[in-house]
Amino acid sequence: MSELSKSLYNDTPIKEWKQILNDNMDYHYCDPMFNSDIFSNVKTVLDIGCGWGGLARELQNKFNLNVTCLSNSPQQIDYIKPDFKTILADADTFKTDLYYDLILYVESICHIKDITLQNISNNTNTIMIHDFVSNRERNYQHFATKVRTRDQYEKLLNDAGFEMTRFHEHPYQQWIKESEFWLNNITPNMSYQIRVLKQFTTNILNGTYSKHNVNCCSIVANKMK
């Protein structure tokens, strides 16, 4: 990750995150993903940029998957360790000899360099991405976020030896429920990252990203034959 990403995502006190997030510690906008039939065809998953394991718990409970969680945050890894296999690593440089039925990037690839997919190209036949998409590349430096276009995602995957087999763009309104929930739980004098989250959710609710043609998308890609 860039130095900006690393500084932005330095560990905020866990008590603040517990105040903001729900009991499952979900930190994503990806509910439509759980309707995907792809999860019924896999057993092992590597969740790159796993947060506090909210998604991993949902996948384990709903599909009985064996999920390994990767994060560069010691706090997140310590929180997840009792329940899952964990890897403390930087996604940009991470490499492994292990194979996974599915490698998952949920709202994490916007913070990660393109090389990450090439680093894991021999470790799976299937990649799923859920992240932001726009009609042109957009960089929000304050949030250490790069929003790619559909064509950029396709090139990113092709360069790593994968072919995009599904692409679905979700409406902007999908973000509203979670944004309102987080924003209502943020109180004054919280840490820097929480103040960044407050601005991000405010921008969602006031329509800033809608005006920028920023939405979410779900992508499935399979290894080229």
C-alpha cells in the first residue's frame, strides 16, 4: 500500500470501531455479493483486506467456508485470530505457495497497487472483487482511494492472467443504510481515521459521489485457459 494508505489506516483504538460498527464488525457495502452462486462452488477462501472479519464470519456461517484473513493491521489480525487462520502482511508484496478456491477483495483493491493480482495469479483460479467503479479513474487522496473504470478492472485482471466473467454495477443508493448507521455512531474527538470516515459517509449522503458517477461493482474473474 502507499505510504498515504499506511498512515491513514494506522490502528485506531478498537473501542472506537466497536462503537461505530455493528456487532459483527462489518465494514463494507457488499450485501449483494451474498446472493452469488459462486460461494456454493468453493471451500477455501483468502480474504485480502479482511477488516475485522465481518465478511469472513458471514461467509463461514452462510456457506461453511474455510476463510483465511489477510490484513496489514495488527489490531485486526489480533481481533480475528481466535476464529480464523490469519496472515499479517501488506497486500502489495504478499506472496504464498498455498492454493485457494477463491481470492476475495472487498473494498480493498481501491487501496492496493495493480501488482497485487499478479502476485497471487498462481494461487487461485477465481477472483472476486467488490469495490468502487466510475466512468473515469478518480483518485481521492484524502481517503487513499483509487476508483477504477470497468476497462481498468478488465486490464488489471487480464494482465494477471484472468478473464472477467461477471460484472455487475450496483446503484449508489446501496451505500445509504451503512453510511447512516456509521455516521450516527461517530462522536466528537474520535481518531483521525474516524474523522476521515465521517467525511466519506457525509459525502455519500450529500450526493458528492453520485455527482462523480461513482458506484459499487461486483466482479468475478476466472483464470484464462
